[in-house]
Amino acid sequence: MQFTILSNNMTDCKTNQATTTTIIMINNTLAIESIATHPDFRRLASIADISVDLRYASPHNFVGRDLYAPVDCAWLHQHAAQSLERAVAWLKQERGDVSLRVLDALRPQRVQEALWAALQGTDLLMYLANPVRGSIHSFGMAVDITLVDLSGHELDMGTPFDDLSERSHPAKEAALLAKNELTAQQISHRQLLRDAMRHGGFVGISSEWWHFDCGDRDLVRSEYTRIL
């Protein structure tokens, strides 16, 4: 079990005295080495019609090294896996010439801590969830994802995965288009990805075109098992 301690400063309405309330939250946790024994998690290999290229299991990420070896991180919570299957089905019906490629799925807490440490002293921490709160990836309820064509080539999204710049921000696409920093086709590719994921029940974020959460973040953090 993991304990999260939160302090809340309050003023008593009768005495007008300031008090501090300490809340201890008990979160379910599980080591990544034991994930195969947990019924709530599914292997990515069980999801049909996707491809998988986990970038943190390679040097192709902003840290520049494999952060997952020797453990297997090709997993999702079953709820996220089911949502991804719905996204796959919608995309297959709408566009038979493209498919989804998962770039990251379950990310253990220990890896989130390593990423957080790597960005200390920079202005890039906004791109990561503080590991004290927990990344939704660490619950198996988020994916980083892109689109590929029939030849397996990734569609041009305007930036690579893990490009920690404003050009990766969906919220800034209109302004970037006006400045010719993104093309209409690149934005169209991103929109197709968003449409597919939305039909699966995922929600994107404003700063990374590739990242999608499944479910309410507060609920996930309080009710789901965090993988260490």
C-alpha cells in the first residue's frame, strides 16, 4: 500500500481559529514485475489491429535511453484497452488506409520519477505529471499514440513524439498554422487521431498531440492501482 499525505488549512467557523487537517490517502500499488498476475491489466498484444513501438523502451525519447528494460511495459488497464479497441473500430470503419500505433502505455511510477528528475532545472516540467500525484500512465489509463499508413510509416504530425515545444501543442495549432509553422495537412492528421481517440472515450490534452487519457484523472488516481 502507498500512503499519500495531504494537508489542508482551514478556519473554524465558530472559533475563527486556523487549523490544519491532515488527510492520509491509501492507494493500491503493484510492482510492474507482478502485473501479469493482476486481472485488471491486459497486454497490448491482445488488442487487434494496432502496432506497438514503445519509445521509452528505446533511445528514441527525450532522455535518449531505454528506461523500461528489463521489465515488460506493454500493458494497459482493461478499461483503457477496451476504449482503445473502440477507437480502432471507429478508425477502421472511417479510414481503412490508416491505423493506430501505440508509443507509450503503462509507465511505471519509477520511470515517471526518472523522467521528472531528468527535467529538474529546466522550464519543461509542465510536460510531465508530478510523480507525487502520479501520471495517469502509471495506472495504465493513458496512451501516447500516433497514426500509420498501410506501409507502416507514421503520418506527419508536424513534430516527432516527445518534442517538448509549442509546436506539439494542440491548443496552439491555429496560431502555428497562421505562422506557417504547421501545415493544414499536419493538423488534419492530428484531428483524425483526436477523432478516433474521442470515439473510443479518450480525452486529449492541450500540450501534446500524442497524449490521451482514459477516464477522469482524479477518479483514476483515487480508485485505480498504481504500478510501481
